[in-house]
Amino acid sequence: MAAPSAAAAAGAAAAALLQRQLLQSTGGSEQGWSEHQTGDGRKFFHNEETGVSQWEKPDSLMTDSERIVNSTAWKQYRIWDGRIFYHNKETKVSCWSMPPELRKLRGESTGLDDRPLPETRAEQRQAFQEFLKERGVDATWDWRRVQDLARDAPETEGVSEQVQKQVFAELLSIALKRGETEARAKARNAALALERLVEERFADPDALGTTYEEAASILGDEEAWTLIKSDVRRDEVFQTVMERLEEKHQKARADKRAERVVRLQRLMATDPELRRPRMRWKDAAAVLARRDELQEEEPPIEALRVWASMRELRLAATKDVDLKNKAQADFYRDERKRRDAFVLSIKELAAAERFTMGTSWAQLEEMLQASGDQRMAGLREGEGATAMELFDEFVEELKLKGPEAYAGVEPAPPPPEPIMASLAKYDANPRFALRSTEELLLAAPKVELHVHLDGSFDAGVLFRELPEKVRTPWDGKMLEVRKAVRDCNGDLAKFTSLVSVGDDIIGLFPILDCFYTYLPIVRGRFALLEELAFEFCRERKKHSIIYTEVRYSPFEFLPQGEDGEIADDSKAADAVKAGLVQNLEALGNVQKAPTRRARQAEFGIVVRQILCCIAAQPSWSTKTMALAEEFRNEGVVGVDIAAGEMHFEDGALHDAHRDALAMAEKAGFGVTVHAAEAGPGENVRRAMNIYGATRIGHGYRSVGSEAYEYAKSKGVHFELCPTSSISTQAIELEMSEGALQWKTHPISQFFADRTSCSINSDDPAVFRCSLTDELSICVNQMGLSLEDIRWMTLQAAEHAFHLDARVKDTVIQSVNKFYDGHLN
């Protein structure tokens, strides 16, 4: 606001003289201030002593009420007609009526009910919780101590004892979980520190032979060594680092080896001394030593190999004729050995009185195949006399000489019992089929990518843990099932009928009842879960499964509170890992040499884990991703969405799962999704484009659709499960003479189109089947060949999630070696 004009100030001075004369009798205005008016009636204030004029009323002239107003953010002003208004200089709010806070300062009624509102129960509960936090309640407190603390505290007013206990239990649970999390983080940090220490001290290739005891004597005083208290855990970290260093140096040696071989080859091909065709290795080594080519290894094996290969190339022309003659002689000698071995097999059968002069060629062939005798197959590989010619010759000899024809020969052992197939039925020559195809399928090395852990629980192990031993409460929905389990009266057969359905076609919901029956027995019992995971590996070994990816949702095995919350979501995954860890990184006798962890291998199979999101439980999905990240180095290689396809249509479910799987894809985990099992074929395309799936669980209903062709063009792999697809009525097959027409199943089309796929058992314990049974259906019912089974197995190995190249090569070699030996 502008200051008063000069004319107004002059008038004010004259008026001030008059005012001073008038006020002399009253003592004058306080501090020299006086009130004046301009020509248009506006009031202003002038200080006679300082000569200052202003529009605002000075404090010395204010009344008590005006001073009260000006002590706040509010200011009182008058407009030209004398009306008063109020302005808040902080909020910039103006009003005609006096604000309530000013009325209150003046001792007047504000006209408002400013009594405080009573706290709600939630606010009382929150206040009590904050009170306990301020007093430092942690995992060392008990309820009695909390009672003593809260007895006279005002924060407990209105909070019942039950609620107080709930609040204390929540804080105690949080404190325990925080302690466990900190302990795990501390253990991880200690392990990382020890890994760095071991890598620094033993990085030299000469130190690879250092034992744990030697490392303990060297590093025993180091802080990183003492951070880990468990000697077993220290040993495990040490062995892991040493294995990693060993692999690193092996790779470095392999890289250097290729360069050195090329250098040696060039040297030996161009050096006049080394090119002499009759030079001995002793002389060549001396020449190489003079040229500093033997310093990198002791003994110089690589140089010897290069020298030998180059020498053979030089001598090849001069030895060509000799080699041909020698090869021909070797061939005839081997052929004679094969003929003698086959005749000996017939003599052994004759000595065991299983071969007579009346035995036909077909009967002999069947006896040799039933006993697994390979001597006839060896004869078929060569030229010369055929097996049937030798058979006829021996029959003639037997007619002439009688028992003298096989005198001195040990009798053949009795034939093995035939292996009975569980699913296949045969019309022609059943004994021959059971002794060949079924036996071969059982022994064939297999790869399984789609098998649920909770669908593979051993009924015998569960039977030992019936509800009488279960101390944790069952879900309300399980009460009637609990009675049914108790009614088994110790009968394992009755219990098995409750937790499995076999190959009956009964639909999805009766199958779910099996899970509802036995999951409460396992939930929260982690030692039992570990045993079941261990038995899962044992069952895989029975069926020659050398690599498998087992999937499960950890939250299905965790106990839940009344509010649905889970205290520690990592315990289930820990238990499964403990049951499976004995088989990680171990391939049994198919490995060239045992690793440092080979002593842990029990069954010799490689097991990896896939963590499942549950379609109807979106709140678990993000937590599942966190667990996958936590257990990345413990065998978890992928994630899945299981237990329904409703999430493709439900927006809320769709968004939750999409965000979680986006995290998984970004973190580098493999993604597989159940799709087009009972839902539309378009779900396959959605699983690929929305969730980033590179493998599809089931997918039968996509066959013949654009989504199927799209997935095929992108190289997506389909995980097929014959028995479960029929039992759940996802696929309905026609019946003919009481038998299912398996050849009309969509699985046949996958093989016909050579769409990447694999055969799996899904829930083998529930359907009482095995991967061998599933392959038997494919061969004996669908008409697939053993070559098809080989192709499918190799496809499964190629599409395994993050399978180490060394392990993958071993698996592929095992499969090809087996089928090459039985198909050729």
C-alpha cells in the first residue's frame, strides 16, 4: 500500500499541531502517534517525533482486542465504508466474520463443537502397537512381560486383552522373521566373503589340489573364515569355489590348447628336421625342446599327440596296402568270433534242456530275446554265414552226435520273469511285446519337464502320517475328508483310493478331492515334505529318468494364519531343496569322473525346480518371484502359472500374474504356462505374448488353430501328458469295443507335424502312472515308433530351462547311445 501524499502529510502536520495542543491536557498520544483522515475520509497514522505516516494502525494505538488479532497470522482491516474484514497472511484467506480461533483468543464462544472425537478400535489398536514398539518389544519378550508393561499404561485403555495378545503376536512374528532374514543375509554375506578370500588365495592353477584341511590351516585366522561358524558350511563353500576355479582353469587350458595345437602342427609341417618320416619321438622331443615348445606341460602329451598324428599322415601312403590287408584279416577274425559266440549260445540252451532237435527258429529267437542275449544281434552286423544257417548246421550236428554236440558247455541261466505293462493291452504275441518294447521303454533314458511334486507324493509315506499324528488344524473344508481318512482303519489300499484315481475318466473335481485329502497332512510339516521330495527322486530313478524339472507352489505347503498371512514363505522351498539337493549336479555313472559333490548323490539324476503361481491366488505371484530369485542358485530355473486358465479372462488375475511373470522374464527365468488344456486354443498365443512363455503346459485344444501354427513357427515347446488329459476330461476320446481310440488324440498330431513336444506324467501318484506307462501308451496305443520317442526325448533336453551345456551333452549322448544300440 502506498504512503500518504505530500499534501496529506502537510495537512497531517498542521492537524498534529492542533492535536498536540488539544492533547497537552491529556498527556499526548503514546510514543508520538496520532490518528488522522485524508480528504476522502480515509484514516492514516502519523508519528510527530519521527515524521513517519502510515495506513496501518500502530501497536501503541491498538485496543486489547486488536492486539490479540495481530498476534496471530490474521490481520484486521477496514474498507472505505468502515466495515471490518480479516485476512490470513499465511493461507491468503479473507473473511468478513471473525475466525473461530480469534474468538477463542478473545474468550468468546466459537460456535463450533471442538470436543475431541473418541478413538476408533483400529486407532486404539494402532496406538497400543506403537506403544509396544516404543518400549522396544522384540523376540526376547513374553506375554507376561507385556502384561506388566501395559497394566497401567493409558495406551491400553479400550484395548481388550485378546487384541493385546494379537498385537503382541504380530510384533513377535515380525521380529522373528526379521531376525531370520537378517541371519540369512548375514550367512550369505559371510559365504560371499569366504568365496572371495578362497578365490584370492587359491586362484593359481598349482593350488587346485589344496584340501579343505590345508585351507583351514592357512586361512584359519582370517576374518572371512571365522564368520562362518559351521565347519560343514565352510567346507561346502570352499568346495564350490574350488570347483568353479577348476572349471575356469580347464576352460582356459582348453582355449590355449587349440592355439598350441595349431602352432605345433604348423611347426611340424614346415620344420625340415621334424618332417623326417622315420624320426622317433625321442628325437622330435629334443628338437621341440630346443625351440622352447615343451615348457607349457609336463609330460608333453599334447605335443606327442600332434607329432603322432602328423607322422601317421606322412606314413599313410606307404602303409595304405598294409592297412587294407590288416583290416581284412581283422574283419574275418571278428566275424569268426561272432559266429562261434552265437553257436555257443545255442549250445548253452541245449545244455539247459531248453533247446532240442524239435525247436524251431522262431522259438530260438524268442528265447534269446527274452534272456537279453545280444550274441545273435552281433552276428547280424557282419557278413558271411547267417544266424539261420548256423542254426540249421547245429540242428544237424545235434541229430548226429546227440548230447556230445554240447558236451562241456555250461547251461544257460533260466529266463527272467516278464515285465507286465500297467496300461497297454496286446492282441498278438503278448509275451514278445512285454519282453521287448516294455522292457526297452523302462530302461530308456528319459527327460521329463512337466511333473508336479504335490501330484507325486508317495502314498505309503503319507499313510504313515495320518491325521492322528497331525497336530496342526485342518482347513474347515477338510473336516469331512478328515473323517474319511480316519475311516481307513489302517488300510493302505483304502487310503490309496482316497488320494489317487488311477486311469479312470472321472473329471477334474473328483481329482481335486485327492489333493484336498492329503495336502493338509503335508502342510507345515517340512521334515515330511523333505522326505517326500527325496522319494520323488527315488521314483524317477526307477524309470531311468536322468533329467527332470519338478514344479510346485511353495505356498500350498505352508501353514496360514486366521487372516491368511504366512509367517515364513521360504521354509517349504528349503525343505524341497533339502530333499532334492542330493541329486543336484550328479549324473551317476554317466559322468566321466565324480565331482566334489558326487558324494551327495543318492540316485544319480539331475533335478531342477519350477515354482508355480496359482491362477486363483494372485497375491502369491509376486512372492513366488521373490522366492525364485532367492533360490536361483539352489536349483530353481523357471516359473509357471498352474491350477486353471481363468486368469486369461479375469482382468484382476491377469494383471497380477502378468506383472509377476514380467519380473521373472526380466530376471532370466524360464517361463511355462498351463494353456489350452481345458480352455480355448487362443490361450496359447496369450501365454506367449502376455506372459512371455516359451513352453506350454498341455495345449491340446490349440491343435488345428492359428495359435497352434503361431506357436510352432516360434519354436514353442509343448509339454504333453496323455493319461491326465483323459482322466480330467480335457480331451474326450471315442470308445471302440470297450477300448479308447488313442490314435485320435491330439498328441498324435504334434508328432505328425514335428511340433516340438515332450511326453510327461503330470501327477503320476494321483493317476497311478509313470513316464514309462505314458510312453507305452504312445507306442502301443497311438502307434508312435521308438524313433519318435527318441526325437521327443531330445526335444525335451533341448528345451530344458538353463540346462548346463555339459549336462545337456551328457543327456543327449546317453539317449542317442541307448537308441543307437537298440534300433540298429
